[in-house]
Amino acid sequence: MSGALVAKLGGNALALLPNALAAADGRPLVLVHGGGAQITALMSQRGIPARFVDGRRFTDLPTLACVRFALADVSDELVAALRVVGREAKVFRQGELLQCTRRVDLGLVGEPATIAADAIWAAWAADRIPLVAPIGCDLDSPRLLNVNADDVAAAFAIGVEADELAFLSDVPGVLDDAGVVIRQISASAPPTVTGGMLPKLEACAAALAGGVRCVRIGVGTEVTA
């Protein structure tokens, strides 16, 4: 284990950044950010309908253009916020770290296959925080693919042998029918969920199977094998 924390910032990534830095508490940190709301807003401005399949965004060429544009904005905001607190980021947003197999049923969407862990180690050695946008390269072609950020975070947690994976968002954790946070859930027998929580729980299960010791959703829910 590297002792590292991989934190996926969902929702308002900028507002969640202090939580990720505090959770790392001096440990090596990888930040993976999404940008779902920004992507959907940009698509709406351009008259492109958003379509989701089991919580994953169907991606065609116009959608992919919006994804890349919106994610670049989020990356830039996070870089600036890190500098304010005296930290420097190493930004990866062109798919250079992530090789993917294509999910044809979802269009231009990839599933993580391999990551370039050496680049993460090098960033840490240079005292920089790796900041990863969920874009990958197709294993079978030079094209870029949109990748669910939860899947990306799990892949990096496994690849760098992280001790902990945390999915941080505006939601405090997995909620029951009464809106109360479920403190512990099993990845092998999860509660019934819908929408974006579906790929998140799949990513949790993958991370635990890949050797990550601790997986959390929000600040309230711990996921066990």
C-alpha cells in the first residue's frame, strides 16, 4: 500500500476541495474530479439533450466536446484554489494516464483498463497533487473517451495501491428511504439505489476487490466488501 488517499470530487468540486485536503492529512493525495452539472448546463446551452443509461452519460461527439470543455474549466478552478493554499497540481485531462475499453452501448464512453501509475508517483515526488479529469484513450484507436469519474477514481486507487478511496459530494452518504445516512453498507449486498449512485457502488466494489482497504461515500457511509 502507498498509504495514499484517492478522493473523487463530485457535485461542487471547488467547495469539496478543503474536505479532501483535510482527509489526506499529509498523505499522498490523488484528486479525481467530475463535472456533471457543468457538462449538463453547457449541453443545455448548446441545445444538446442529455441522456443517461443506469447513471452513466451517453456520449456522442457533440456531448464529448461539452465534456472536455466543462472538465477543463473545473480543472482550472481547482488548480487556482490549490495555489491559494500553497499547493501545486499536476493536471492530467487529455486522457494521457488512462487507457480504456470502449462501451459501445454508451457511445464514446470508456471503461478503465490500465493507468500510468508512474506519472502519479512522479507528481508526488515533485510535491504536486495529481489532478485527474475523467477522460481516457481508447485502447483500439487514438480517440478520447468520456469515462465515469467514479470508475476513474476506483481505477487510480487500485493502480497506486491507495489505502483509502473517498467519494466526496454534496450528499453526506448513502441514504435510506427516510433520508437518513446508512453508516455501513456491503458492496456485495448493497441497498437499492438509482441514478448516479449505481456506478458509484459499482466503483466501490471494484476498488475493494482490487485491494483498497477503506472506501467511503460522503462523510457518513463506509462501504465494505
